[in-house]
Amino acid sequence: MKRPLLVLLLIAPIYVLADCRDLAPDRGVPVASEGEWMLATLNLWRLRNAVKDTDLDSPLPPKRVEQRLDAIARFITTHLQAPHALVLQEVENRALLDSLAERLAASGYRYRSVLIEGNDPSGMDVGLLYRAPVVLDNPRALFAAEPFQGHPLYSRPPLRVSLQAPMKADLVIVHLRSARDLASSRVFEKRRRQAARLAQWVGNQTGPVIVAGDFNSTWGAGRFSDSYRQFALAGLFNVWQALEPSERYSYRYRCRPQALDHVWLSPTLKHRLKAVAVSRGNAGRYKSLYGTDGVSPVSDHDALVVYFER
């Protein structure tokens, strides 16, 4: 009985949550201007299929999977203006990304997918959808075998790809450890170690780097912000700084705005940065999200979008 009781305790509070009050109106981001290309990051809130692969997997009914994919494809084309590179977190497998790409192709956008299976016991991974003019090669997982107290340091190892066009840079996609059980010294140290290890890697690179994804941490004081501070030592530019303070959030924790999703740039890339935008319509809509299994809205995160000069 222990496991069902635990599941009940984890799930029950969700259904008493309501959508937050005074939310920003639903809105998309601007279309890229001529001579610009777009990179966006979005957590897809456990995009999973209809097959139970592990004890921690919670498959959806097949019809619901199709509805979710349709809704996400619409969100990408309407709210996000079909970004040229879409960094994704919480995707179960590459087949789901390919199914998403098929739907986007029906709307005239021909995407390719990248995903390398990681260590997450519930099956969640990071991935990438990209289309012309983006050209990349050599996808590989960073630190996939690096240990931490008898387990992998990264449940979802950072995914590194080499951008060749429209500019040269290493793009690293991340989804760092959540803050659940943050009072635990083990969780706190794992979060710190993940961020510090990635910051160390960035510091050893000789070329420009873009690091994008869900860091599960943000600026401020206290244990929750520690991993953000560890990674900030890498010396990169955080694109949230290009937005007004009132816009600097992508998530709502108990309705309080937080910037969990980040895009960091090597200082040498700042001259290519033309604009930054964030979508609205996902974060803070708890009841709607759980009530539709992620069909409307499609995520608990808003999307952070960066516009670069080609």
C-alpha cells in the first residue's frame, strides 16, 4: 500500500489548485524580422506516450497523446511563430518529437529532431527540433556517465550540438534537477554539483556557447538560488536582462512568478542578439493544465524566445 498512498499524496493536492488570479493575457511572441533567426526554450510538461515503460511512467490514453501533439504543434506555429531552433525539456522519446515534426510539416514547417536517451527513471529527456537555416552536427550527451553518490549526476544529461549555421556556436540543452525535497542535503548538493560542473565545462570552451533550458533555479538568495549562482560563475550573459523586470518570469510557483527557464550566451555572441520575448498563457493555469492533461494549456511553463542576427 505504500506506493499507491505516496502517489495519492503527490497527486491529490494538484486537483485542489485553481488557476492563478490576475494572469497576463494569453499572447504569442513576435515574428522574426528579415535577417533574424529564432531560438526558443520550452518545458513540455511530461510529454509522454501511451506505453508504460517503467514503474514511474504515467502513460496517457492514445487519443489524449494525439490531442496533446496537435495542441503543441498549434502552439509552436501560432504562439512561438515556428522558431528555427526549439529547445525542449520533458519529452519521453524521439518518436514523440518525430510525431510532432510530422504535424509541423503539415503546416509547412520542416523540422528535424535530436534526442539522446538519458538516465531519468521516469523516462523524461531533453531534445531539440530545428529547421532551416539552422544547420548542426555532432549531437552528444555531456556527463552521461558521471556519478553522484552511486547514481548518475544528471538524470537528464545536457545535450550538446554544434551549430554550423546561421552562426557557429555550441548549443547545450539542459534540464537540471528539480527543487523537490530541497531541504535534503543530498538534493541540495546534487543541484549544486550539476550547475557547477556545467559552469566548469563552459569555462573550458574556446569557442562561443549557448546554454538553454530549464535550470529549476533563478536569481535571489537561499538554497533554491544556489545552483543559479553556481552556473552564473561561468561568466555568460543571461538574456532575461534584455527584458523589463516585470516580464522576467516563465513559471509560477504557487502563483508567484519565477524565471526557471534561461538562455545564456557567451559575451562574444551578445552583438548577434536582436531581441528577447516571452509567451504568456501557460504558467499559472494549474487547474486548466491538469484538467486537460496538457492540451490547454500545453505546459506549466511559458516559452522564452531569443532573436539573433543571421
